Amino acid sequence: MDEQEIQQKRRDNEEEAAATRARLLGLPYLDTRKFENDTPLVDGLLTKSEMHENFMIPLQKGGDGEHYQFMVTSQTPRSVIERMRKEYLDRGERADFFLITESAYKVFILRYDPPQATEYDDITIAGEGDSETIASVSKVLNEVSTDKVFDYLLDQADRLGASDIHIENLRDSIRLRMRVDGLLHPVATINRDRYRIFMGELSSRANISTAARTPQSGHMQMDIYRDGSTHLLNIRVEMIPTMYGQDAVLRLFNFDETLLNLDLLGLGEEERAEVDEVISHPRGLVLMVGPTGSGKSTTLYSIINALNTTDRKIITLEDPIEYGITGISQIPINTTEGGSFADGLRSVLRLDPDVVMVGEIRDADTAKTAIQASITGHLVLSSFHANSTSAAFSRMIDMIGTNPIFSSSVRLVIAQRLVRKLADNKEAYQPDEATMKYFHRVFDGTAPEVMEKYGIDLDNVTLYKPVPSAEVPFGYKGRTVIMEQLIVSEKIQEFIRGDVSDINTNAIEKVAKAGGMLTLEQKGVLAALRGETTLSEVSRVI
């Protein structure tokens, strides 16, 4: 049996099933195969949007005693059929509906709405109060052909360097926003039929249900072709039911292994030297702390990539795996279905790894297992939710108690944030008196040798502000890391062991600063003094 015969057999079976379904639905069945490719199209009865949204095709216009006729499928809402029947009846007219197959519907919809090789304009981020740009992007998104709209959205988000796409249900419409350089920007307001297309495609690709009443997580990938080259876009999908429908957030990870490099993180010489020294040791615990979206994963992966040599066995436990790295054994841990980082860590330690990365320490069991692994010949890297390095110690002590083993295992804690970088066309200005008082207060008590090491001169201060332009609408371009690094000294160990009675974040931070550490706030101000960012951006993020 050749391909044409196979297709004909499938269509025969589909038509038979539709005839049976029509009897169950109480609708007349119509076999369209003899006329679906050449019957004249009926204009002005249904819009293309209505045909797509209701899976309905006009068959005949009424008038002069003739009835209006429509073709419907099993996906057409019965409420729409009944509403239309009543509307025509109220006008003294009659509407008849015939059930056709999905294949027949596809033939007709391609005739009414043929795919066009259209070049769509690139999406532009709107400025404050810029409703015209939002309206323009909304129009484009509502016109992109149904089979390309999802790919178009992802491609545009990647082009803009967005880290997230937010699809949000409002009462009357769907709002699309993108997070670019850490800030959410409204992009478009789209029709609900577009939303259904988005969500249908999303559920298919990410293997999630659009009808679920509980939060869901999914994952998918997409190849992006741009400027003659290709890169892989990893997309993590989070969905949650809200009052008006399923909201979704798509987190985008522009995967390029060459970008996971410590040299590209923008670390200062002192910061880089501290990281290199700690990870050169064969054992110990390194913790990354900070909120979601602060770049913890990128820094951890960059450290992993620096350690990725042929003489090391490296294993990661992740929920989910965000980047795939050649030469590393990466194990997914599905905590939503009962998986546990602690159980996974105990299992992989039997494989004799040199380096282990635990996606996140969330409970005492995982913490204790990670600590145990770090003193038995393994370098353990992990992330942990805390606002600062000192707060990380306070939280960990609350979780596992004062612990002599923890004090000897933890070697470095890094807290970081991402702030927007000023574009090159920035404008210099001199700070006012109140700002100078703030600078002196921030660096009060900092040892002169530390000030000199970081080049901080409060007698000679220049700040910069953004200059918006057509190329950089907000005056910022990209983001840079602000990093607080706490090397665990003997005095810090006294807190962890319980030798000091007053264990709190402020006390730990005071000791760390006396040992030469600069806090996140100080590092942020230092970045502003260097002209890398603005004081308002530091204030917003830190």
C-alpha cells in the first residue's frame, strides 16, 4: 500500500468516526471530500478569528428563503452553536450546522486563511507610558500566522536578551511582559484566541496540561538561527492557575557553553583570586546565595566549567538541569515527585566524584549530607537562599544548629546580585552633599588598606547617569555581577562552632568586614563610583 492509499484509508476511518459522532451529538454529518477543494468561499459571514477560535467554517449565506449553513467540528463549543441558532432565530432566520472531520476543517481553514511568508517587524521594548509601541507589538502578535506565533515570540525574546516571558491573564485580555536586564517591561496585550494558541503549543512542547488545577513545571528547547549561526535556547516553563486562567512564566537560558567562563563574569582581580584559591583545593564547601534571578546558576556553572578537566570526575544534582555541559554527569532530581537532593547526593558519593554540585540546599538533611561529603575528600558546590553571606551562616545555623564539622568544611560563601550596566554614552555628574554623606557612612570603619586595595577615594568622586538613545532606550546595556565574598576565617568559625554566644547576621558581618570583606552594598557603590552602573540601580537591586 503506497502513501496515497494509506492517507485515503486514514481519511475513510476519520469520516466513519465523524458520522458516528454526529449521531451522538444530534447534528447532521457532512462528507466534504467531493467539494472541499473547489467550492466557492463564503465571504462576510465569519471572521478568520472566529473560524480559528470556534473551529467553524461558513458553508452558505442565507437570504431569499435560504438557510445560513455552517460546518463545525467536535472541538466547536456547543454553547457557540446554541447562541448562534438563537441569534438567527431572533432575526427570523435559520442557521443549520453540519459536523465535518478535523481533516476537512484544515482544508477549508487553509483556503480561508492561507499561510503567508510574511516578514514581521522586530519587537521593541516600550518606554514608560509608551502605549503606541505596545499597541504596535500587540497588532503584530495578533497577526502572526497561527503556526508561527509561538516561535516568533521566543525568537524575539532571545533577540532582546530577555530572561523571562510572562503570559498573564487579565479580566478582558492577556498581557505579555518580558524581563530584560532584570526589569519587567510590558510588550503587548493580545486577544484570548492568541492565548489559546500559545497555551496549546506550550502544553504540547513542554508536556504540561492547560486544564490542570495545580502548579506545573515543564521544559523545552528551541534552536535559534540568527546572523548565520545557531544556538540552543533552553526554556523552563512554570504554570499556575489564576482567577482568569493559566498564567505562565517562561525562563530562557541562552545556552552557549563557551559563555560559562569565569573570565566573562566581570570579577575583579581580588575576587577572582579568592575563587581560584578555594576551588583549587580538593575538598570543602562553597555556597552561592542570593534571590532567584541573581545569576547564581551561571556562576556555579562557570566554576564547574573551570574545574572540568579530564582528571576530575564531576557530578551535578539539579532540579531541573538548566545547562548541559560536555564531560559532566548531570542528574535531574524531580523534587515535585518525591525526589530528594539528600538521597541523590548519598547515591552519587558512591561513584567517587571529585566535585559535586547540589542544585540547592533546602533542608537540614541535604545540608548535613553536603557537609559530610565536603570533609571526606569532595569539593561540594551548592546554592542557598539568603540575602547576604552573613545571613547565610545565620540561616544555616538555624537549620542544623552550631556544628563543628560545618565550621571546618565551609570555605567560601558568595552572595551576588545583577545590576544593569550603563551604556557607553553615559553622562558624568558630581554627587550632592547628601550623597557624599551616604558614601562616608557606607565605608565607615573600612580599613585604609582595603580602601586602597579597591581604589576607593572619597575625596575624588564622579558618578554617572544613563543617556537614553534609539539603540539603548533606557541608557543601560547588559548586566554586571555585584559579588560579596566571605572567606571563612578562624573568627568566623567561632560563630559556626558555637564558641560565640551572640550569633546573628550583624555580628557575623562585623567580623567579616574587619577581616577585609566588602559587603554587597559597598560593592554596589564601588561599581557606581567606577561608572559601571548608577546609584539608583544599586539601590533598586541591593
